[in-house]
Amino acid sequence: MGLYVLAGAKGSPGVTTSAVLLAGIWPGEPILADLDPAGGDIALRYRDSSGVPLDPDRGLLSLGAAVRRGVAEVQLSDHVQRIAGGLEVLTGVSSPDQVQGLGPTWQHLARSLRSVPGRDVIADCGRLTPGAATIPVLQSADAVLMLARPTLEGLSHLRELIRGLAELLQLGGYDAVPVGVALIASYRDSRTPGEVQSILDQAGLRASVLGILADDAKAAASIRTGDARRVRSSLLTRSAAEIRDRLLMVRRELPSAAGTTVSGTTVSGTMVSGNGRAL
């Protein structure tokens, strides 16, 4: 199925929180993969349905070990855990050294993440640099979503990151990985997305501003503590649903049927939880 990457440039806030939110309202039953090169937060923040901490030995590292051993058929399902609320997650590493230790297996990991039968994968790649170990994951993605604040510093870092990734992602080419941008700002800010799109266009960068991800500190805090009930009707969730729909529309292979269909589910703006229940 599909692989969708969330990432940010220097100073970009809330990549993990945004990834958890998007996975929670994604169609079907997605898997959230914590691939932050600086070290993952999912295992630190969340517990399983019984309140027990997640197993640190089961996740990205165990998946990488299976790939290195040459296991004939690596099953991602053998390495994920279910957190309270029903979302399945692939926990990340605890230090940058462990990311580098995965070495050449990143190419194989990227293919595994993109080929899960009947499941989309939402990958949290944290803060990116052009030389990041996770670049193979971006190159295999159906779409990449960059997060940024529309400040002078935020847009400058975003512009330079996209420019640095342009060749790696073949931006402008036939098989380019679509890059979308979500701006962390007031949900009522209708002018900034167009202004940022003009900045990217003038710089010759192939990236589409998909809209605003509401700057809602209370809702974001609830997501970080696992209390999703408080965010169901929040501006943050409503704005994330709009970003989700637009991200699905810019994926590499657009469907021929009317509407946006992924995993057999037509996206019509209905928000669903990670296990397919309507919110």
C-alpha cells in the first residue's frame, strides 16, 4: 500500500504529534512508524491498552535485525505494537547512533514500509537534513509532507531543505516524489498559504502548500498525553483532516475513478480513528 512521510526542517515543531494525529484520522488501519533520526518519542509517550510501557526491543531495530539476517519474508506486523486507542506503531530508536547502525538496511526497510498488504504507513522522520540516514524512506514514499511555521526563519529553513532534497527526490522529474507543505499557524489565516506558495514558486521549488495545520497548543498537548477524546472536534483535528485529504490527492499514483480512493475507501472528509472507527 502507501507510504507517507512527515518531516520538518530546523526549528519545525510537532512532527511526531502531527504524525500521531494524521495516523489517527487516516482511512483504514494505518501503521505509524517512528523513524526520527534523532531518536523516537512514541515509545516514551505512549502505553499499550493495559497501561504497560511499550517493548523497546520490538520495533525499528528488530525489523532492521530481521532484514540483516536475510529473513525470507519480513513481516512488518511482527514488529509493531498497539497503543491505547488502537493505533499500531513501529517504535523508533533511542539514539542517533542506532539509526546509523542500521546502515544499508534502510533501502530494504523503505521497501518493507511501502509494501505492507492492505495497510498504509505514516512515517515520522523528524527533522531532516539532506544527508539523513532516512533519505531512502523519502525516496520510496508516495508523498512527503513538510511541516513549518510561516516565520522568516521557518520558511528559510524549509526552502533550503526542499532545495537540498530536490535531486534526491527527483523533484520536477517524471517519477518525482510529491512534496506537500503544512504550515503551523492560525486556522483562520487564509492568506499565508498563498504567500508561501509564491515564495516556493519563485525559488523554482516543486512543492505544494496544502494548507494550515492549526496551532492549537491544548489539542496538541492532549495528543501527546494520549487523550484523543479532547481533540475530536478541535480546530487541530479539523485542519489535519483537510491536510490528509489533500496529501492523498498529491500521491504519486492518482486513481482514475472520481474522488480519492485509497485501500478501497473513498475519502470524503469523514474523520476516522486509526482502527477505522468514525470520530
